[in-house]
Amino acid sequence: MNNLPIRLIYVLSIVFFVACGASSPEQNKAGTDSVKVDTSTNTGTNSKEENGIAGDSSDFNNATYYVLVADTGRDYSSLRQKMIDLKTKSKIPIDTMGRIYNKKKKLIALPDNDKDEIYAGEYFPRRFPSENLSLEYLNFYQKQAGEKTIALVTGIYETEKSADSVLTVLRKIEPRVFKIKADIYVGCMH
């Protein structure tokens, strides 16, 4: 099996992100483990899907990932509390990516004074594989979801097999957890 196309995609992805200039808020905030509230499998077939590329192979801006969601709703506070409880039960870390809930805007957003001038005061979604708890807007992963529906994301996975493994374990803790096969934009957002 020739892995040249996979390596080429990997190298081109790195070049693309470096050429993008400033790093994304997601990259800047990785590892944030606090919750803040603002009071103002490759099977050898080498298919596009298994390698995280959705649709046309010339589209390097999208990837197919599997998003696990423990719960959804419109009440940030109750989902935040559920996220904290789930962290205790599952030992999955919370990563807010530096975002807060801006009550005035009624929006999960980076702080207004964030060093990322483009996304300061705005929502910036979790877009890459990670095993972290976070609160995200569901319509970023599932287009038919309501605009302000919040999802308690428990992780984003490159392969369905890895997502299913975690799903099996999480269902023992949170029976409502479900999986979304999502076509996620991973290109430059600056």
C-alpha cells in the first residue's frame, strides 16, 4: 500500500496552516482546564473517509470526524454543570479553549480582549480531534440543529472505530451520549 498520498496531504496541511499566519484560538488555548462564566481505524483501504478527508480529494479544507455529544440544550448553566459532573465521573479533562459565556451577548465566545483580534468576543469552534469536554454550538457539527443549541461535546475522533470505543465506555456513565459523523471545516479561519 502506497502511503504517499497520505504523507502529501499531511505535508500540504502543515504548509497550509503555517501559511495561514496567526494561530487559531483553538491552538492558542489548548490545555485550558477551567470553566469561566462572564457575569456581564484504517482498514488498509486508504479511502478518503478513513483518512479524514471528506468529499472530493482536492478539498483539503474539510475533514470527516466523529463527534461524541453527551447532551444538548439551550441553557448554558445547566450544561456547564453537567460538564463539570461528567469530568468528575469520566476523568475526561475540560478544555474551554479560553472561551467564556458572555451573558450580554448570550454567546459562548472568546473574551472581548482576546489577543486574536478576529475572533475576540466571538464564538470559535472546536474543530480538530481531541479528547476533551467542551460546550459547543451543535449546528457547527450538525447543520440541521438549531442556531443556539449547545452541545456538551465529549471528544472529536478521526475514526469511527475510536469514537465507538469511547462511546461504549461513556454510555455506562451517560446513557444519552450519541455520535455525529460531521464534515468539519479545518481550513484557515483567519
